[in-house]
Amino acid sequence: YIAAETASPGACDKTVSKDGDDVPRNNGPIGIFFMVILGLLFFIAYLLRGVTSNLNTIMRERAGLLNPIKEGFFSWLFSKKILAALSLLLMIFVAYGMIDGAQRLGRQQGYAPTQPIKFSHELHAGTQKIPCQYCHSGAAKGKSAVIPSANICMNCHKAIQEGPTYGKEEIAKIYESVGWDPEEQKYVEGKEQKPIEWVRIHNLPDHVYFNHAQHVKAGGLQCQTCHGPVEEMEVMRQHSSLGMGWCVNCHRDTEVQFKNNDYYQHYEEYHQGLKDGTIKKVTVEDIGGLECQKCHY
């Protein structure tokens, strides 16, 4: 089991992928930067237009034209050249917005929905030091980490009827779900049990394949590498972007722990290279971690 007190956030949270997908993603400063650049270019264009207009005036006066043509600001602003340039810039910004919006479609970094029962990861994983996989028992066994059933909660809350964070009201919702009478200390006969409708936080597109056991059991990763410092979260939220660039970058940087790991025994060439010193490390990328079929059906 992966104890919360020994875990720390992974280095993947601080990287920037080669395909331009920042981690964590922050689009606000980028938009402001482009707006500043646009304003600066517009100001320079106006200054250059003023210089050329003054030069034209001087040339006309020297040529003997008594009534030189002086163009005002608005006539310059609505000239064909300026309108064409502004239209081109507008098209560029619209295209950028569409591409950026498409890349962020379905992303929900920072998503922290209200749950039917107020559950504190800070209390359970942090203060009480309950291992992540005690509740999410599927993380080392299969594709899904598994959302714990109310019966898992009852392992402790048959005895613990009031918590230091939210009190009896929230724990009573667990009892209601399983039909438990805390006064009689028994299940109410004939009472219908209703599963707790937890709101899913971490979602991936349907065309993306992710296997928890591959990362937790074979790769030996801590839960906090992807989910962040859950032992510090009063309200659970999506910590990482979970975007393609974030995953690819992690596969480029993460070293595979070959030593004493039977899962990687058949990689004889890499084992030999590590022994004789011809290679210093093996990353997930080296063993095919960037092949499209690894994550996409």
C-alpha cells in the first residue's frame, strides 16, 4: 500500500511538454501578452504613418504644391491597408482562440465538485494516515482505482459516529445509505440500501486508455504523482491537467525502476546495459511509452 505520509507530488507537475501543452495549463497571461503585442504593433504603425505623412508633406511643399494633402487620423484608420491588416490580425486571433479552445475541450484541471457527503482527504489520508489503496482498492489490481462503497466507510464508521471536521450530519448520510441504526448498532431489517452517488472528478476522453495497475503496481508510482498532495486537500480536486502533453512529458522524464522488478525481466538488453554502465537510465519512452497504441485504442 502507498501511505500518504510517504508520498510527495511527482516532477511531472512542473514540466512543459514539447508539443506546447503547459503543465499546469495557464492561458490568461498568454492572451494578455498577445493583446499587449497587438497594441504595441498598432502604436508603431501609427507612428510610422505619421512620419511618412510628414515626409510627404515636406516633399509636396518643396515641389511647389501650395495645398499639400494632409490626412487625418480617422482617414488613416479607415484606409484599405489598415482595414486589411486589422482583418488579418482578427483572423489570426480567432484561429488561435479556436485551436486553443479545442485543445482545452474537456479539460477540468482544478475541478472540485460538491459531493453528496463532505469527505475530507486531509483528515483521512493526512491526519489519520489511511493508505490510498485501502479505499481505492482497484488501483494496483486493474484499470480503475474504484470509487469506494459505503461498506468500506462502515469498516470505521460503525464505531466512529462523529468526525472532527463535519460531525454527525455527514456520517448519518452513510448510515442512511446502508440502512444502519447507530443507536441499536445493527442494520435495519427491510430498509432499502442506496449507493452514494459520488461525483466523478477525474475524467479522460473515451479514446484514451489508462490502466492504474500498470502505473501503480508495475511502475511503482505513488498516487500523488498524478493526483497531487491529496493528503492536504480538504476538498478533493483535479490537480494535474491530464492532457496528452502532460502524460507524454512524464513518459519522457520518468525513469523505469528495473531493479528487483520482475515485470521488466524480459528487457535483457537494458538490464545488461545498466550492469556494464553503457546506459545510465531507462525511461518509459525507451520501452515504448510514447507509442500511440499505448494510450489510444
